[in-house]
Amino acid sequence: MVTAIMSGYALSLAAPAVHRVVRRWSGWIIALLPAGLFAYFLSLVGRVAGGEVIVASYEWFPSLGYNLTFYFDGLSLLFALIVTGIGTLVIVYAGSYLAGDPWLGRFYAIVLIFMASMLGVVIADNLIALFVFWELTSISSYLLIGYKFDKAASRAAALQALLVTGGGGLALLAGLLLLGLISGSWEISALFGEAEAIQAHHLYLPALLLILAGAFTKSAQFPFHFWLPGAMEAPAPVSAYLHSATMVKAGVFLLARLSPALGGTDEWTALVTSAGAVTMFLGGFLAWKQTDLKRILAYSTVSTLGTLVLLLGIGSSIAVKGAAVLLLAHAMYKGSLFLMAGGLDHETGTRDITAMGGLARSMPVSMLAASLAALSMAGLPPLVGFISKEVLYEATLEDAVWPALITAVAVAGNVFVVAAAGLVAIKPFWGEWVETPKHPHEGPVGLWLGPVLLAGLGLFVGLAPGVVSHDLIAPAASAVLQKETTVKLALWHGINPMLVLSVITVGLGVAAYVWRERLGNRLNILDPGSRFGPARIYQEAVDGLPRFATAVTSVLQSGYLRLYLTTIVVVTVGLVGFTLASRVDAGGMWRTPDVRIYEILVAGMILAGALGVTLMRSRMASVAALGTVGYGIALLYVLFSAPDLAMTQFAIETLTVLLFVFVIYRLPKYATLTSRRDRVRDAVVALLAGAMMTTLVLIVTAEPLRSRLTPYFAENSLPLGKGRNIVNVILVDFRAFDTLGEITVLSVAAIGVYALMKLRLGQAGDEES
Amino acid sequence: MEVVLAFVIGGLYAAGLFMMMRRSMVKVIMGLALLGYASNLLIFTVGRLTRGSSPLIPADAAQPAAPFADPLPQALILTAIVIGFGVQAFALVLFKRTYQSVGTDDLDSIRATEKS
Amino acid sequence: MFQVPSLSDLNVAAALPAVVLALGACVFLVVDLFVPRERKHITAWLTAGGLSVSLVLALLSLTDVVTFGDGEEAFFGMYIADQFTDMVNVIVLVTSLLGVMVAYNYLDRTNMQRGEYYYLLLFTTAGVMFMGAAGDLVVVFVALELLSIPLYILTGFRRPQEQSEESAMKYFLLGAFSSAFLVYGLALVYGATGTSNLREIWQAVDSMVAGDTSAQFLLLTGAGLSLVGLGFKVAAVPFHMWTPDVYQGAPTSVVAYMSVAAKVGGFAALLRVLVAGMPNFMLDNGTSAAWMDVTWLLAAATMIVGNFIAIVQSDLKRLLAYSSIAHAGYILIGVAAAGVPRVADEATQAVLIYLMAYAFTNVGAFSVIIAVERDDASNTGLSSMRGLARTQPLLAAAMAVFMLSLTGIPLTAGFVGKWFVFKAAIAADLIPVAVIGVLTSVLSAYYYLRIVWMMYFEDGDGEAATPRPLAWAIGISAIGTLVFGFLPYLLSDMAREITLAFGG
């Protein structure tokens, strides 16, 4: 199992080299790998259809109990076949479509990375592994959308897709984390048995919301649908592969995978069903309004994704089966149409359907493929799309909550999809010949093989649904429902409500196609999103971000040191002041001071010195004032029984003053650098901070200190430290480590002083030489 | 006396902070020195004041006579004073170097990193 | 409690890795005097040798292969030699070793090759190691100065160059200012508990009377002011403003080192003071430590501001400066989460894991800047990344790895760090902060991936030079980032037994 994934990554490393060697046929050669994997997965059909789940486990993170486990059931099988099958065709196609492109080698590499990662998503059992692969698909999608990186539109679209899906991915991570914490297990398969416990947990709703955010962004559900049409900047094979058949279905996959554990609750039903319904309708409607071939297809894909999500929201047995059928059908017809659209673009030089017509004669094979695929998309018999639409209506009609409303929305969405199918298949090929930028003719075999094969497969499955119903659809549905399920698919069920709805849908669809021009503008009201929708919000956010960031920068990062300081002081005073006000009763703080007059004098001298430092205009005078403060403090130490401190302070103070004098004696007088207003503002801030400190000291000293160490030092100083000066004993014995550190700090400072001095000398020397 | 010292400490902080917000580098360094005094005094006061009985053990006793000043904060302050001096000296030399290469005492005039 | 102080009772051996390094620094200081200026590579090699010896010792101690000394406490409880210390030592020693490698050529070509550089680096490293091992508030303070002062000197090492001098000046003034805050904070903690020893603070907090509001307030303020002082070192908002100016102006080799080392030291001290010293400090019968709220607020502000401003930067060094602010925010989440007692160990381990991952990634990213920087300190704009993939494919690949890791993309070390930190936050019920963390990580993709994009998809000169030791450093960083990304259990196993709790 892991080999299947790793082989993709391995080949992606070698792909550019392979391409360089075989150039012309590189697509065919490289496609051998996905083809081989397709065959391998096909060989597993028998086992999986028999109800077996293939499990593989590798140690990854043993100490914490995370293992790299893989879990391959019917759901994985269906996806794996789509991923590798379409992957094969797309790589072959790309070989022709991008022939001669200088970056083709890299293109293969990224597509292979994507393929391997997507396989990882669908067969991972470990939540974290799932997430890792999930993000890798987002990144490879980013690189592929931005493939034509010299185009600004390409880059913007790539970034948009990455931000939306990558962001959703991170939400998903958070959700999976919660899920893991709730259930205590990181294996998805272990979650299934604990659905009840999970859904009863108080973190269920947050976890659900986060996981849905991940799934909805990836699968382009409203309101995150806007990135998908943008992603059409990517080359056609990428659109066909990632943005239609596989990657965008990862969200659907995730919902299907987790629905046994998370699904069935009211929250799930409400959120998933409504998102699906809205997306389905909106996607169809927007598809119908486009003229760009790929955008039509993109929006109709959005509609299909909405349908899939809707079905999973309903969650009944028939709905899940419907989802599985639609998944398969969509991969066939939409893959085919995208590849065909790429072919048209390649041959005619345009993607605008109003700029082409009558191409049926020059491109008959493409016409054939397009017609078949479009018929399937429109849901006409005898194609597989018809079967899937029948099942869809059956599921909506049986919906437990609002069958009528859901069915109506489904019909409305499908009406537009029918019309869109017409736009894609009829407009370019029939009608009058329209001159196109390039002279069109049928492309090389690589270009039409894929569309024809896929469209043909759609017809084949439609005619003989039995080939898939038991082996693919039933196992997939069983995996989602977590119980044995049988599926019977057929084209003809007799005349029943579903058939009637199908007929109505097609009828209205034809009408919508015919009267498109006339109806178009009147129905704009159905899409309020174009003016102030999510895409607009995204755009505003992306544009606004740098503007906002610049504004923040200019406020926070002025480059003025003193403003930085002021910020720090204000924040601190604010926080401390707030706590002070809210927590402390100021009543007990004040008491009559027990003071001697000479102490007051010393205190006054210190304060006067401090004031002098701030006010003096001459440098020397302010240094003198600073000295006064220092000596005053030394006196305080003398008065309050700290002779060692006093001596040190005297000595150091003298040295400091000398140093100051030495450095500044030749400097000019202070210039007045700040305005009066600034000075007043600073003074207010400083005084506030000072007041805060005073209050703090008053609170500290309101009660006697319960020193825990002093008695110990007093008792042990003489016997252990052999000294009578307790301060000294503490410094050199009990706290020798600090003192050692202190000496080191001092020596480092000395090195600093020395280095600065020496550098200056060195520099002077350099200048002379 | 703690009450009075509380105001002295507050005053020193206020003066120190005010100086640190000036544009002249010399003033900023002086502000730093004032903050250093203030913090030493803070530790000193927090450890409580005792008049006239140093934490010294008399020659004829094994323990100091109570009440004696708390030796622990004094030891801490000694550390702080010494380190403070190292920092101060470094600050002055750094300033001198900067002054020589920039030619001004004004902090606002050195915003080279902001311009680019 | 204490024994008779004699050298053997100091239990010096327990501090062996740090002692070896500190002594080494002193010895090299003397040796360097006899090394002629044009042969400074001898000092560089000696330094690297000293660091390696210490690193091996620390690793041996971390993996419990050898136990140094006797018990966890040395120097009368001032130095704690536990697993936490060991892991901090390993992180900072790895950083310093890489720091020496990236510096060697850079100093040569920018004409800064001096012996001081190396032993100042050693002193800073010793400072960080002491901070991680601090068992006493005074050690925290002394170690902070030991860590800071050499950095002040190193940031101004490039002279005569105005930017370098400016950054030294700013860093120094703000740094001295914030150390003052730390001292006030420590003094208040002392005032509230009557001791400066962390173990005794822990006991004092336990016995603190519930209704003693003024003692609680003092302790809270003390913790808050210490947070300010250390918040400055780790560049947490709103104490971060020096970071961009200093990172841009200082020699890049210094920034590569200090951006990690100062963070390691700051966070180690923060954890020691808050998580070891006062995990039991709860107000109003709460279930989490009183300092938790303000810590997570800082974390949120730091992540938001750092990431937002990084978006508009056009200079690589400034951009990484804001990125380093943002990462301080992510790590702070872990510190905040440690405020919930039952999560404390998990959160502490998460912080260390994050720091380890960050060490490799960030030193690596700055090494790439060194490779593209010209001798006159120019060419550090974002545009210097253009076309790098074409001219220097390996260098560009390494840079891409670093950028992905900084973003937190899976299979890189950065993801592993974020994963553990967010997990701890969620376990501590700090879900809003974890969500902010996730959202700002998305935001950060905007500027990190732009660099990757420029290297691979835009045309430019892509000039860069990777002489030998620098190339090794980049290679080691990239391999480290990837290995830890692919095999995260290497990191979690390393941190598994770490706990800061006393008596537990």
C-alpha cells in the first residue's frame, strides 16, 4: 500500500530526467506508473468487493502511539481508481498538450506528487497522515495553478486557491486534533465505533465546524466556491485532473469517510445539507451565465460538488449510493469535457464559446466525445449521468426533513447544468462557422484519446451498470454506511416520480439553453454574490492586508527609541495599575512614618539630585547632580546598617562620575531637542510609573517580611562560613555561584569596553595605512 | 521610614524614566543610572530597614544579636551594584564610539535601519 | 537543607557541560592573545572544539547515558542540573556550533575576523546555559546579563558602519532598560515570598494565605514585571520593537546566532521562573496559574503583530526579524499552556521541542542570507532571492525547506513544533489562542512562500557564495529540519521525561 504512494513520489523526482531523455514520448512513458497502479487497484476489486478491508501499519511515532496506518476499503478503492485512472489519461494528454513547453518535466513531477498525495488522502487511516497528504495536495495544486507563472492572473489565482484551501486545511488540522482528543485515538477506523461518545462530547460542535471548514474549502462549497473558477488559469489537464475529478473531491471524501463517526446529528444534517444545496444551485446558475468554456465547466463542477455534499448531508442509504454513482459519473464526463475544452483551446486559440462555432466538421472526434460527455452531464439516457440523476432524485424525495424543498433545489440546479451542458457541446461545434485565432483541425492522438475513452466509458457504464454496481458502488456505499449494502442500478425503472422529474429537468434545461440571452440579465438577482460576495471579501482582504500591515508598521515601528520605551512603560503601568485597582484595598497601605530628621534630609537630597539631573542644562552640572543621588543612597545604606553596600556604593559612584566626566567633558551643552508638549507628555508618563512604584513599595512594606533564609544565614555564617560579616559570607560561600557569575559579567563588560576601544585604534590604524 | 523611601524610589523611577525618554544619548545613559539606583533601593527597602545594627557577628558571639539588618538583600544589592557599574561603563564607551562615528548626541538622528 | 560548604558539596560535577564551556571561554580568552590576527581560524576551531565537547557532555547527560555529579542540585540549589537543563544546553550548543560555522568566512570577508567574536559567543552561550539551569532568581538575573552584554557588543561588531552601531546602541539601551524591569520583578517576588530560591518560592506560594491579597498582588506584579524583562529578550509584543532594527543592523552571523540563542535563554528562564517557581500560584481558587492569562494575551498579540508586519517587509533580515517575533508568540502559547498544572509537563516539552526545531530552521534561514549578502552588507533585499533556484539549486532547496518549516508545513521540523505547542494549548483549554495561532500561520504562508516563489519562478541574478563551513552549516540545518520533520519522535523522545515541577 505504502509502495503505491511512494512510487509516485519517487518517480516525481526522476520525472524531469525522464522527460529530458525521451522528450517526445515522455507522457506515454511516465503514464505507465499510474496505469500500473490502476491495474494494481483493479486487481484488489475482488477482495474489497468481498467485504475485506486491507490494512497496513508502519511505526511512525511509537512513543506517542501514532502509527502510520493505511485503511483500504470500498471508498478508498473507488477514489484510488479514479485518481490513477484519470491520472494516466491526463499525463498522456499533457505530453501532447504541453509539448515543447520548457517546464514540462517539472509539470510531470508536480502532477505525480499530487497523485501520490491524493492516494495518501484516500487510503490513510491516521488522522495526521491524512492531514499531511491533504496539505500536500493543496500545495501541488498551488504550483500547478501557477504553472504559467509569468502571468499575473495565474499567480493571483494560485495564491487565492492556496490561501483558501490551505487555510481550510489548517482549520481541518485543528478539527482533527479536537477529534483525536475527544476520542483518544488517531485512527479513523477506530472512530467508527465511538460515534455516540464523540457526538455527545461538548467539543463535538467545534470539531465538526472546523472539519467542515476544511472539507468545504477544499470542495469549493459556498461560500468558499470562488477559488475554483479562478483555478481555471491552470493548464487544461490540471483542471481536468485536480479541479474536477480528484482534488476537489477530497472534501467530499473526507465527509464520506468521517460520516460514520460524525454524521447523523442534527448539526451535521443542517450544515452539510444546506451548504450542499446552496452550492448546487448557485454553481449551476453561474455555470449557465459564463461564456468561457472552462469557467462553465468549473461552475458546473461546483454544482456537482454541491450535489455530492447534499447527498452526504441527507445521509440515507440511497443518498450515499447516489453520491458514489455521481462521483464516478462525474469523473468520466467532466474529465472528458475538460480535456476536450483544452483541446479546443489548443486548436482554436480561444476558450470563448461565442467566438467559435461549426467546428464539428474540422474536429469530428472531439465533437463526438463532447456530445457523449455532455449528454451524460445533462443526465440523458442511456448514459451513466442519467442513472446518477435518477438516484439523486430518489434520495431527495426520501429526505427526512424537507423532501419537497430539497428536491426543488436539486431540480433547479440541474436545469442549469443541462443548459450548461448544451453550451459546452452545442455552441462550439454546430451553427455557423466562426473564424478563430488559429486554424483548427483534429489534434494528435494524445489530445483526443482521453476525452474519447472517458466519454465512451460513460456510455458503457450507462448501458451496463451491472459492471460497477456490485464491485465498486456497493463497497463504497457500505464503507460510508458501515454496513453491508447492495446496489442495483438500471436505466429503466418504469414510470415513476424520478423519471418525471428527469423529464421536467431536461425540458426546462432546454428552455434555459434556448432563452439564455433573454433570461440572463433578469435572473441576476439570484446571484447577489457577484457584488458583495465571498470573492469580493477575499479580494478586499488580500488587497487590504498589505495596506493594513503598512499602517500598523508606521504606528508600531517608528524607529524612535524613546517611543519604544514609552510604549513599554505605558503598557506596563497600565497592566499593573489595572490589577492594582482591581485587586488591592488601598486602605491599609498608609501609616504614619517613623522617621528621623536627618533621614528626611538625606531623602530630600536624593530627590533634589534626581530633579537636578532632569533639569540641568549643562552636562557637567547634571553629572554632579547624578553624583549627589549616588552619594545620598550610599548615606542611606550607612544609616540603615549596610556598611558593605555603603562602601561599595561610594567607590563605584566615584568611578562612575569620573567615567562620565571623562567621556563627556568636551561635548557641547545639551540642545533642546524636544518640544515642550513632548516633555510634558513624557513627564506625565514617568510620574505615573513613579507613582506606581511608590504604591508597590508601600504595599510590600505594609507587612513584615517573612524571610525564609536570613535566620539560616545568621546561624550558619560562623560555623560553616567561618566569617563574621554575614554579607560577605553569603557572597563568597553560600552564594558563590552568583558571585562567580557576577565576576564573569563584569569581565565580559570589560572585554566589551576593551574591544570597543581597540576597534577604534585598529580602525585609525587602517585609515593611516 | 519605609514610607519616605517609597516616595524616594518613586521619584527616582520617575526621573530615570523621564531621562530615558530624552533624545540625548547622555541623558538616556543617566536615566539608566537613575533606574539602577532605584532598583537597588527597591530591593533594599523590600528587605526592610533596620537602624544601627549591621549583619555582623560580634567577636564574642556565634550569632548576631537580634534585631539585625537582613543580610540577604544586601548581598543581592552588592551583586546588582557591581553589574550595574559594568553596564554603565560599557554604555559610556559605546556612546563615545557612536558619537565619534555619527557626530551627534541625538538618538533620533540615527535611524539608518529605518530608512532602507 | 544545606550541607557544610566544601567543594565536593557544591556538586560542581552536575554542572559539567556549563562549567566546561565557561572555563573554556576563559582559557580561549587568554590563548587568543597569542594567536596572530591572520590566524584567527585557530580560535574558531578551538571554540568549535569547546562547544563540541560541551555538546557531547550535554547529550550524554540528556540521554541518561552518564549522570554527572550527584543529584540534581548544585551550588546549594542555585544550579539545577535536570533534564530540562540538558535539553536547553543541547539546543543552545547546537545553535552556537552552527553560529561559529556561519561566522567564520563571513567575518573574514567583512574584515571583522577577531578573537573576541568567538569567546563572546561562548560567554553568551554560557549565559543561556545558566539561565536554563537557574534555581534562584539571582542566577536568572546574573545569567541574563551574562547572556546580554556579549550580545550588545556583538551587534555592534561591524564598524565603522552606522547601522551596526545604531543597532548596538538601541539594543543595549532597551536591553538595559528591560533588565531593570526584570530586577524589579524579581525584587517584588522576593518581597512577596521572602526568598529568592525557586524551590522555596514554590513552597512559599503553597503556604500563602488565600485571603492575603496584597501578597498575591505583589507576586502577580513581580511575575508580570519579570515577564516584561524576559519578554524583551524573546521579542514578545509589545516589547519587540528593537528586533527589526537590531536584526537589520547587526552583522548577519550574529543575528543568525542571537535570534535563536536569546530566545532559548529567555524562554528557559521564563519557564523556570513561572512554571517551576509559581505553577501553584492561583487566584480565587482558579484551576490555572495566575500568570496564564496575561501570557496568552501576549502570545496572541505577538503572533498577530509579528505576522502582519512581516507581510510588508522588503528586506530579508527585517522580514525574518518579524518572523522571529511571530515565532516568539507561538512559543509563548506553550508557556501559557503550562499554567494549567496537568498540562505543565507536556507544555514545557512542547516549548523545548519548538525551540529545537526553530534552532535548526532559523539559523539555516539566516545562513542563506549570509550566502547572498555582499561584503558591504547589501543585497539582503527580498529581490536577492530571485533566480536563486537556477544559479544555486541546492541553496535554494535548503532555503525552501527553511521557509516551509517556518510556515509549519508538515514533514518539516517547524510543523512538529507547532503541532506540539497547539496540542498543549488545546489540552489546556486555550482553544482561542490555538485558533489564532493556526490563522496567523496561514497568514505567514503569504510571506514565506513568496520567497520560495521568487527563488523558483522569478528571474534574477541569484548571486550567492557558499564557502566551506557555511555550506556545512546550511546543510546541517536543512538535514536537521527535515529529519525532525520526518521522524518527529526523535524530538519527542528527547523531551519525554522533562518536568519542571519540584518535588515531583
